[in-house]
Amino acid sequence: MEGYLMVVIEGYNLPDDLYYVPEDGVGNSWARVEPDGTVTIGIDDFFQKQAKTIRYVDLPFEGDTVEQMKAFATLESEKWVGKVSSPVSGEVIAVNSELMDNPKFINEDPYGKGWLIKVKPTNLEEELKKLVHGPDQIKELISKSIQKYLKK
């Protein structure tokens, strides 16, 4: 992926400029703070690879509110249904409606075309402190996820 510095562990790619929900959150979601102060949210490479091919996405509507660490979306694959938690609280200002017809974008480009929602955050500075950020923390997060979900 051009323009990103990646943390790569066991084949999972996580851009190191994003913020991630800690492992004890619901689903491995990410947040990107945009230049205008809004936040784009999606799921990370580990989550999408574990889910396999996403077949259906249930997202909130514009104007809805999301809460940090609370589920806001549901993703379905052939044999799996999972919830996605929000990295930040705020008002949903955009929904990636392309995912309704093309949920595969989440698998193909989880940090680009596969974004889920955009949020106008209500408490960004405080909430970012509760998220995983930077190469060292990201390596620890993905290592814990691999240990928890793949090496039982």
C-alpha cells in the first residue's frame, strides 16, 4: 500500500499511523484522524483475514451516534458473523454505501476502499489515549491477537 508505513507480523499488515482498538475490544477496528478532524473507521487486516470473504455488512446510518469500544456494525462471511466496535465516540457523518453492493472491498483494501464509516468525534483527544498506536504497540496487539485466535 502506497503512502503507508506498515507493521507486518506473520503476514498481517497494519499501517502504523492508524489507531487501533485494543485486543479486549470487540473486533480489530482502526481509526484514521483526517486533516479536517473527522475520523475514518474500518477493520484491520487481521480481522478481515480471519473473517474470510465478507458477504454482508450492516452499518449505522448518517446521523447515528457511536460510542468508543461499543459495537456499531456487523459483518458476515459464509460461516461467521462478527461485530465491529468503534475506536471513537461521535456522530456518523458518512457511511461507505459502496460496501452494500461490494462488501469484498473490506477484504481487498481494508484501509482504503473498505472503510466503514466516518465520524465527527466528540472526545477525540481523550479517547485516542485509550487506543493502540505506533509500531511497538501495534506489534504487541497483533501478536496477542495471533496468540489468542490462532494458537489455542
